[in-house]
Amino acid sequence: MVSDQNDYRTTDGKDALDRRAERPGESGNKSEPGRFPLLSLEIVVGGFAILLLGGALAADQAWFDRHFLPIFAIQHSVMITAERGLRGFIILVATMLLLICRRPIALLLSRATAGGILRVALACALALGTVELILRVHPPHPHDADPLELEPRRQSDPLLGWKFLPSRSVVAREAGRAVSYSFDAAGYRVPAPGAKVDAARPTLIFTGESIIAGFGLAWEETIPARVSALVGVQSANLAVFDYSNDQSYLRLAAELPRFHKPVAVVTLFMPSLFDRNLLTNRPRLGPGLALQPPEQHWRLAALLHWLVPYRSAATINEGIARTHDSLGALVHLACARGAQPLIVVPQFGEASPAEEVLQRRNLDEASLPYVRVRLDPTWHLPGDPHPDARAARAIATAVVARLRLNDAASASKTQWRDNCGVLIKGSWNPARR
């Protein structure tokens, strides 16, 4: 009897120990997470995967067109391919996260300790700080502006951000050929060393960026030189590489008082260059045309935007308002001096839906005077998106036709309104101004 009782007690105690071992969190392998915390983490990871998947499925081409602006150096077809590839990659990652990696990731997170999380956070902070310091010492080539040391060289300017070095001539290698650049004492591009613009003569004034300046083109091939030759009026090329529309206006406002008889003011707008008008790392105009100084950003943030150039609707709307202000101010400034304002809009091939929207919102809705010039998609420099001599000729011809449009209209009408809205009688001859 005693033996049976002992056997009963032993068996009963063993069963009790087995039952306690089966209870989660009471004994056994303490490194194994409980069922409830693990399930909660799986739900969190799965929820994140579902959000990621839903966002990728909702981001159709129309969404990309609204938030990823056209880029001058990248063809629209390439951008569409890249956007579709990014969308497919996110869908693939979200699917794998939801169906395959959800439980392993949740298990890994459940085993994390406070000390381990702190060490990982500290390591990440040190790594990011180190990369930021490296980028400040050796900044990467920015996507929105070339280095100032690149020929033709530029110098920093407190008002404009930068401008060409004055009284200088240089031969630079552009698109596989040698191109001569000469600048007078004011930093205007001129035909040859020693040449200068006579501010007392009637003048066609051009302000803008590298296309107007004539990147990769000999002087006689540039838009200002061709328009000058066709109209028979001197031109002044105030354009500087990498300018935004704000900077182009500021350049004009600073230089226009020098000219005694401005005949016309021509500038450029391209939807694929509109993103420059959103940048805050350069001088820009604020509300009421107030000059805003450049803002210094974290280099990592700038690098991230370069890799993923997403723009919110609020940022784009703000940029459109700024563009309205700067282009409108340029038109008013020209009209105040009796000069005809004109905005030229080059377009290689068919415009994308995003480019059409940007043109309409920036120019048509503001009723600004512009001429759109459709160009053959092959009319660009070899290996470079800038217009070649054929495209520059087409743009110059369109500018002259628009400036002389009123002459043709006056043949059948005794009066008409010019680009400033002024009622004119007779024909307009810029050579007589």
C-alpha cells in the first residue's frame, strides 16, 4: 500500500510539472516569446505590408504625374519605366513581407531587448552622422546645378546666387566639341573677346538659363544671336547656367536700368525645368516679390530628394504661385520700360500630360504672353538634352515671328494690342525704337 501511494504521488507530481511547463511564460525555454506578443507583432508587420501594398496599387500613373515632376535630363518614357519598376518592386516586397517574412520578422522583433534596440539606434545615428560629415566635406554633384568651377566658370553672388565671371574667354569641351565662351565686363555672353554690349543702342534683352545662354553652341548659333541677326537689332544675353525663373527675373531687374532703349525682353519657361522654381537652396522670391535668402539643408535630405524627387501638392502649388509672381513681374518690368515681353516654351516632341498641366497652370491661367515651339526630339546635342543648332534656329524663328506678329495683323487692321495690352496704331518696327 505504501508503495502504491508513493507511485501515485510521484506520477501526480510529474503530471503537475508537465502541466506547468506547458504554460507559456511560466517555465521552459524563456527565450521563446509568448503566443500573444508574437501574434500582436505579426499583426503589426502584416498591417504594414497591407498598407504598403495598398499604397503601391493606388499609386497609378496619374499619381506619379502629380507628384514626380518632369526632369529635363531624363526622357518621359524613361521616367515612366522607372516609376512602373518602382511600383512593381514595392508590390513584390509588400507581398513577400505579408506572405513569407511576416512571422520571421515578428519573431525577431519579439526577441529584441531594450539594450539591443538602444545599441542599434546609436549605431544608426553614428552612421548617419558620419555620412552627413562626409557629404559636407565632399559634396556630391547636385542634380539642380553644376559646380561653379566647371567651365565656363561662375562666381558666387549674394543677390543672384551665382553669375558668370566677367571679362573672360574660355574654350570648353561640350558634347564632344570645343565651344568658345566670351563674357564682357557685365558678365553677358558676347561674340568674341573684347566685344561688349552698347547699352545706349536699341537692344533685345534675353534672360534665362543654359538654353538661352547657348550651352554647347557657338555664339552665332545661340538664340539671342540668331534673333538679333533676323531682326537687325542688337541683343544682350544676360542668361546664366542653372537659373530658375526667379533668378532670371532678379538678373533682369538688376541689369535692365542700364539699357536706354530696350526693345523686347525674352525669357524661357520649360515644364521640365519647373522643379528649379521649387528649390530653396538658392535665392528666390517670396510673397510680394520679397527676396528670400538660400536655405541650408541637411545633405542627407538633399541626397534623399535627389534619389526620390517626390513633391507634395502643397509644394507644387506654392511653386506655381512663385512662378506666376516672377514671370508676371518680368512682364510688367518689360512693359514699364516700353519693351515687348515674351516667354518662349521649347517642347521636344509631344508634351506629356504632366507637362501640359504645368504649362497651363503656370502660363495660361496667368494670361502670360508666350510662344510654344515644338522641336524634333532628335534636335539636341550629342549625349546631352540641350537644344542643338537646329533647335536654336527654330526657337529664334518662332520668337521673331511672335515679335512681328503685330506687323502682320496691322496689314488688315488699323490697331491692335501688343503683349503689354497697349492699343497700338500702325506697324511696330523695333529697328526704329
